[in-house]
Amino acid sequence: MKINIHQKILLIPALILAALGFIGYSVFKINQNILASEKWVQHTELVLSQSGKILSLTKDIEVASNRFVLTNDSTLLEHATLHYTILLLVGKLRALAERNSNQQQRIDTLNLYVQKFLDFSNEIIRVRRMEGLEAAIKLVSTRQGMADMVRIRQITNTIQQQETSLLNLRKLSNERSVVAFKRFSNVTFILLIIFAIVLIVTIRNFLIQNKTKALAASTLLLANAELAFQNEEKERKAAELVIANKELAYQNTEKEDRAAELIVANEELAFQNEEKERKAAELIIANRELAYQNTEKEHRAAELIIANAELAFQNEEKEHRAAELIIANTELAFQNEEKENRAAELIIANRELAFQNEEKERKAWDLIAANAELAYQNEEKGNRAAELIVANAELAFQNEEKERKASDLIIANTELAFQNKEKEQRAGELKTAEEKITKISYLYAFISQVNQNIVREKDQSTLFSNSCIQAIKFGKFKIAWIGLFENDNTVFSLVAQDGIPGAHNASFANIKVHSNDPLDHILRTQSYYIVNDMQNQENMESWKQFSISFGINSWLIFPIKKSGIVIGAFNLFSTEINFSSREEIALLVELTNDISFALELFEKSRQQRGTEELILLNEKKFRSIIEKSADMKFLSTPDEKLVYGSPSIIKVLGYAWEEFIEVSLFTIFHPDDFEEFVEKRNMILQTSGKSFNTVHRLKHKNGKWIWCEGTVTNLLDEPGVHALISNLKDISEKKITEEQREFDRNNLKALINNTSDFMWSVNRRFELITSNQPFDDWVVIDPGPAAPMTIANGTGSLPSKLIRNRTSYERAFAGETFTEIEHETSPVDSWCEISYHPIRQGDEVIGTACFSRNITQRKLAEFERMKISNDLLRRNEDLEQFAYIISHNLRSPVANILGLTNAMNLTSLSAERKEGIRLALNDSISRLDTVVTDLNEILQVKREISEIKEKVSFSELVENIKISIKNLLETDQIEVLHNFSGIDQMFTMKSYIYSIFYNLISNSIKYRRMDVDAKIEIASERFDNKIELTFTDNGMGIDLDKKGTQVFGLYKRFHPGIEGKGMGLFMVKTQVEALGGKINIESRLNKGTAFKIEFPI
Amino acid sequence: MSIVRKFILVDDDSINNLISTIIIETALGQVDITAFQVPENALSFIQQEYKEEREPTILFLDLNMPTLSGWEFMEEYVQFPDVVKEQIRIFILTSSIDNRDKDKANAYSNIAGFVEKPLEEKLILSITGAAM
């Protein structure tokens, strides 16, 4: 049919519209395909996992049946539940393959074989129960089950391959349709343009119509080109498939290689285990070493504490010694003072002595004068005696003259007798005169003798006795006796006599003095007394008899005086009555006065002798004081020539003072002290009596310098002295002590201040006694003269820092020595070790010494070390546990293989037995393989995390997992709820998080309670520095009291009869820890379990 | 001493129980062997069967078992009356080669020996008295 141009023109736009519509539809379709392909991926994954599960369940059933055959352990028959599960899974798989008839056919076949397999398994169980092991093994050895199993494996593999290839095909077709669409749309676009051109051309050829065929031809050409292109594409894809096959083949060889590598890896692992054990052993040794070092350190610390205590003790000792030295010093100072006092007293005594000397001198002079006077008086007396002698001679001469005159007179008288009676009278008178003269001449002779006595004799008793004898001899007295008044002048006792008749001696010995008797009279009047007529006088009754019998008539008594006081009396008895004339008595008074004077003289000379002895004694004492003194005393001239030196110079300086006589004292002066000394000395040279204090060094004979301290006094003008007096004391000892003390003090200061430790002491009133520089710097004490800071009173910075130690101080006050550690948290953590040592005075504790050391660094290091060693220990434990489990789980199948191969060699075994062994061997080897595979998986996780981190959404993750197990959730009424409102995203490794979530969810499903609807709740919460995830279920739960420590252990299982090999929770823990997190479990049997996971942010 | 002819095997690993059965039977011929893969079942069996005097029995006990470890088994076992314990000699039969396990086994007076897997014929002969 021909189409006219109008129709053509109408047709072209219609075609264009149709083309556009087609493009639109294609876009929609392709998009739908892309969407569908996502679903397909999930679908395929489900198919893969379901079919995998079927295969693994089949294996489990086979293993369980075999084991039952071997053990007859009926608990193993819980795999009946597996029968149910496996059929369920096959049903689900079939449902999944609903729209794929090929797959459905395969699944039906699978179902058939599964049924057969289950029947066979049931048969085995039945046979084992009914007919025993042998029959069962026989049945097993028909390998029917294995044949079924192989078929199941083949079919599931085919299903999986089919599904995978379908998926790949779908993916490819999607890609291709996208590419094709692009290409098609390009082509269509070109076509549209061409159509437009054609339209224009058609319009242009409105008149020229015969070119339409050519246009159709060109269109056909284009379609051909497209077809050719599609053929090419198919060829290319076929080539790709070939490559993919090659790739698969290559992967297979790769896997074989990997298996070989795994064996090597196993060996390596075994070696590593050994290495780890060795390392663990080394760690234990290192730990022990560390522990030993710690104890060593503690030892050393203890020793240090002891050393400190020793030091403190030594310090105390030094302080004691210092205190003793202070006491000794004060003692010395006191002694010095004493000495000075004594010296001052001595000076006073000296002065006193000097004064006494003077006095004595004066008295001596007086005495000498008195002597001279006495001598003079003696001379005088001698003169007078001479005069008296002369007078006597004269008298004798006169007497002779008178005798001569008398004889002349007698002659004249005789001549005249005749003549004159008057003349006779005159002659009688003359005779009386003559008698008188005789008497006086006797007295003169007596006095003369006594005076000679006085001059000659030196003692009282001789004088007395001679005087008595001479009174009789020359004085012509009858009795002469001298007595002294005694007993308060009541008794007059005889001391010398002459003329007393022997029988009467006793009556003269002690004569009582009666009032108004002559002796009493003497005492009272201090003058002489004369009894003229003893025989007749009234008051002489007691003497009457005596005087009559010896013809005594007169008693003359003269007082003897000493220093003007009557001490005795000179008694003279005479035969004459009215013995004495005035002249005679005067002579006798004079005589007794002379005796008294002589007595006085005796007394004086005796006193002078006493004084002289006293002077000598005092001088001796004084000398010994000076010479025995430890102080050196020099008397020197202004040019320092030594006049006198005390013997102590030898002791102190080693020189004898004579050695100084030629040498100036300055030669032994220390040159450094010389100038100052001379300056001071020159200042006092001009003023008599002035002195200065000096401290200087003098050279000992052995060359050492001796420190001397003392005074120099100018006594140049002092009579008898005329020298500078130096009184010096050796103070070297004191100087050394002072220097030692200063050294000790500085040393102590250096010791206590050059440390970062604080040292302080506190008395019982909580006042600071002393403190070292670091302590002062710390509390910032005002160094002013303020009162001691009171810790308890709350003023200053010290109390606030130390007030809380009050109980510690009180412990120390109670006498305890102890150390405590203080921990301060503000402003930063810091630790101090403070030790308290009571300070004692006698038995009493007067305060406490405190030492504080900042041990923050040590503490922090300790904590750090503890943390590290705890980490190490934990890791070590983990490793050990891991090594233990691995070795056990590796060794377990190996031991089985060993046992089985041994058994195989036994000849006595039946064929069935041998078949059983072969099966078991197979099983053991596959278990070994599983362990190795698991190990690989675990080590993958334990290895360093190499995967790149990304943002992971928890809710998406859970949704994906839910989709992947959707059927399971639906059929078993399992509810998975989540609430990630707290935090939904985390930057981490997706695969690990996925595995953690998947394992925990699957764990909760596995161990759900069959009597309630399972419910799993997952929630997240965000804290400052961590994310917390909680997985809560209402499942069976675990008895944590019994199994708590093993929950996360490798190959630990707690529910017999439920599939699993004890890897899930172990992997979860390993992965959580690999991500730096922590996992905890809470669980109650038959209530449910909650896992809590924390991840740091 | 008569040869022991009664054995109990407690091991979750059925293959090991198989090996032990074969070895014991090879060594001693026909004997009475009861194998348990679940230790709890073994405990209740012993409690039930050994209330009164029976044949002397050797029990091989594995250590590493999922629900109840060998040590936990021992904890239960030691509380059994003496009449039970007098009849049974327990040997630890384990794949563990850890000395700590050996030391721990030595600490139990009720454990007669520590045997490393696999069980060997000569051991059976020596511990049952059949070698004499």
C-alpha cells in the first residue's frame, strides 16, 4: 500500500512520539530493573545462606548420628530438632525460589535427598538402639548417608552456583540494559534528528517523492549495524566468562596454596605459642625480678629511713653536745666571772694587804721608833743607872765621908762627951740618920739590879724571879713575891718569889682577894699600898701569926701594869716597922713602873713577831694564788720587756718566763693581731690605772697559735709596780669549740636547707619551733621578729596547710615515731610522705620533728607501672588462655587421629569397626581443619586493624541483618526492636560492628526460650566519652555464678544440643576489644541476658 | 587382684570414646563400657548405679567439656558417699598437656592418675592389673 505524502508527514511525528514514548518506557524499565537487582542481591544472599545452612545442618546430623552410633548417648538425639529445622529451611529455600522453576526443581530434588538422608539417619539411630553398635556401623558403612550427603552437597552447590550466576547475569543484564539504553537513546536521538531531516527532506521532496526508498534502506543499514554490535558484545561477554572460569580455577589453586600456607601457619602458630609461653615465662621472671627489685627498693628505703633516723639521732647528739657545750660555756663563763670576782677580791685583798703592809710598815716603823725610844729609854735608864751608880758611889763616897765625918764626930763627940750632954743627944740623932742612909743605899742597889735585869732579860718570868731575888739580896727585904690577878681579879696567884719559908709556899700560891684587903686596894686605886705594922694592924688578922713568927712588920705592895691595866703586884715584906719614907717609896714605885714598862715592851715585841709571820703567810698565799692560776700574768715595761711572768706561761705557751727577759713580748704576737693590740695599748699608756680588753693570738713554743683573752692595765705609776700588767687566759679551746659550733651549725643548715624536703618542728602548743628553708618558702613565713606562728590558731598560711595534721601531731606528742602518706587532690593530685619524730627533754615529749617529702612523682610512676603491669598481666593471661585453648583444641583432634591410626593397625578389628574408625578419622581431620580455620579467623581480628574506618549507622545495620534473617524472624515469631535515638552513627570498622551485631542477635535467637515469644531489644546511649550499646533478650540466660568466667571463652558452650561451637561470643569480645571497647554481661537463668558494650569516642 | 572389667567413659568427644572403647576391648576382650558425652548424665548414672556394691570400675574423665568441666565433675563427685567412691578409680584422660592440669589432678586424692590422650593398650593392661 502506498502512502501518500500527507500520510508520511503525519506518520513521521507519530513515529517521533512513539520513539520518545519508547525511550521513556525504557528509562522506567531500566530503573525498575536496577531496583529489582538490589532485591535480587539480597535474595541471592539469602538463598546462599539458607542452602549453606542446610548443608551444615546435614553435616551436623551426620556427625550426630555417627557419634550416637559410637556412644549410644541419647542426648545426641536432640538433633531430631535439627531434622525439623532442616526441613523448615528447605521449605524456606523453596519459597525463595518461587519464580525460578529450574531452581524449584533442584530444590525438590534436594528435598528428596534431604528426606532420604534424614530417613537414613533415623534408620541408623533405630538400628543402633535396637540392634547395637555393630549393626549400626554396618549400616553406616553402606555409605548410603554419605551418598545422600554428596548429592545434597552437589545440589546445594548447584543451587548456589545457579543463584550466583543468575545474580551475575542479572547484574550483567542490568549493566547492559543501562549501556544499551544509553546507546539506544543516543541512536534514537540521532534517529530523531534524521527523522527531522527526513521530515524536512520529505517536505522538500514534497515534489520529489522517489527518494523514500533510499531512506528506508539507510534505516535498515543502521539496524544491521546495531545487530552486529550486539553480536560483538556477546562474544566479548563469552570471552569474559572464559576469563572468569580461569579466575575460578586460579582461585581454587590459590585455596590449595592457602591450605598449604595454613599448615605452615599452624606450625608457625605452634612455634609462636611456644614463643609466647617462653615469653610468658620470661614475663613471670621479669615480674618476679620486678617484685624482687621492689623489695630491694623497700629494703633500701628502710635502710634510708634507718640512716635518716641515725642522722637525726646524730643531730640530736650534736644538739645535745651543743647544749652541753653551752652549759660548759656558761659554766666556764661563770667560772671566769668567779675568777674575775675572785681576782677582783684578790685585788681588793691585795689592796687590803698592801694597806695592811703599809699599816704594818707604819707599825713596824712605830715599833722601830718605839724600839729606838725603848733603846733610848734603856740608854736613859742605863744612864740613870749609871747616874744612880755614880749617885751611889757619890752616896757611898758621902757615906764614907759621913763615916769619916761620923768617926770625926765620934772623936769630936768623945772629945765633947765630957763636955756636953747636949752633944750626946745630937749623937743619937746622927745614928738615926745613918740608918736611914743605909736603907736608901740598899734600895738603890736593888733598883740598879732590877734595871739591869730589865735591859738584859727578854721574858717576863725571869724578870719577875730575878727581881724577887734581888729584892732580898740587895734590898735587904725579908720576903719578896710577885703574883698575878686571875679569875676576874678574884684570885692572886704566885708567879715568882724569894724568901718565903718552904712550909708556907702553899699559902702564897693562890690568895683570895678580899674587899678592902691590900690587894683589893691595889686593884681599885691602881696605886701602891703600905702596911706599916703587920703584927698589930686591924685588917691583918690573917697575916698576924705569919708576921709574928717571921718577925715581919711591914708589907709594901706595888701594882704591875700592862697597857695601863693592873695585872699583878710586887710584894715586899720587911722586918722594920714603918719601913718607908716618901723617898724610898718613890724609888720602889719607880722600880715597879720599870717592870711594868718592861712587860709592855715584851708584849709589843711579841705582837710584832706575830704580824711579821702574818705578812709572810699572806704573801705566801697571794703568791700561790698567782702562780697556781691557769691565767698568765705578765708585768712588762712600756716597750714590752717582761718584768715578771707567772709560771702558767710555761703551761700555756711552753716558754719559761726567763726566756722573755731578752725578748720583746711582741715577737710572739700574731701579725694580724699586733696592730690592733698596739693601738689599744697606746691609748692607755698615758693614763695610769686604765685598762683594755684584748683577744689575740700568741705563738706557742711549738709554733702553734694560742688564742688569748684578757686585760692589760697600766700600773706604770703605781709605786712598787711600775709596769703594765697583762692578765691573759688561754681561750683556744673555747675558740675551737666556737668554730666547731659554727661549723656544726652551718653544716646542719646546709644539710637541712639544701633539700626539697620540708623539715619543721612543733611544740605541744602547736607553735613552730624551727623549720628549714624549703618549708619556710612553702608556707611563706614573714621572717620578722613576730611571735612564733601558732598552727592551731588559724592565722597565717601555715595553719590552713597543716591544721588537719593535728591528730598526727598528737600521736607524736604521745611518743610515737611514725610515717604516713598524705594525698592531696587539689589543685592536682599530689602525695607527701610525712614522718613524725617526738622531741624529748628527759622523759617528756616537748614537741615533734616533722619531715615531709613530696613523693608525687614516685606515686604517679608507681600507678603508671601498676597500670602497665596490670595491662601486661591481663594481656599475658589472655595470651596464655588463648594458647591453652588453642593447644587443647588443636591437640584434641590430633590425639584422636593418633588414637584412631593406632587402632587402625590392630589386626583383630572387624570390618565394621574399621569403617567406624575411618569415619571418625574423617571427622577428626575435618575438626582439625575447622579449628585451624577458626584460628585464622580469630587471628585476623587480633591482627592490627587495617580496614578503613567509615561512618556506620546502627539502625541501617540492624535493618540489614533483619532482612537477611527475615524468614527466620517471621516463622519463629522473633521480634527485634531497636532504639538508636541516643546515637545512631559511629565512625568505625563496619565489618566488625556488623559481625558483633550479627553474632549477638543470632546468639539471642539461638538461645531463645521456646515457651515464650522471643524479643530482642537493642539500644544506644551516648555519654561524654563513650557510646554504650545494650542488647537485651528474654532467652534462656546463663548461670553467671557458675559460668561467668567462661562466657566469652573460646569453644565454651553452655547449652548442649543447641548448634554452635563456642566461637560467637569469643569473636564478639575479640572484635569489641579490637575496636578498643569493653563488653559485659548480665544474665539470669530463664529470664534473659543483657550484653552491654562500651566504645570510646 | 582381679582384672577390672567395668569402665565408664566421660568425654564430650564421641570419637575419643570410640577410640577408648576399641583400645579397652582390644586389651581386655569383652568388657562392660558405658560412655557419656554429657558429664551430668554420668554423675546421675554413678549416683544411681553405685549406691550398693558393684564391680570395681575405672572411670576415664575428660577435662575440657562444654557444660561441666572435669574439675566441676570432680567437685560433685567428691561429695558422693564413700561406698560409691570406693568402687570407682578415676583417671583423667585429656588432650591437655598443660602441667597445671597435672598438678591439679595430683591434688585430688580421688584421682588415681593422669593420662594423656590417646589411650593406649599397655596403660589399660597396667592399671587394670591384666599385665601381671
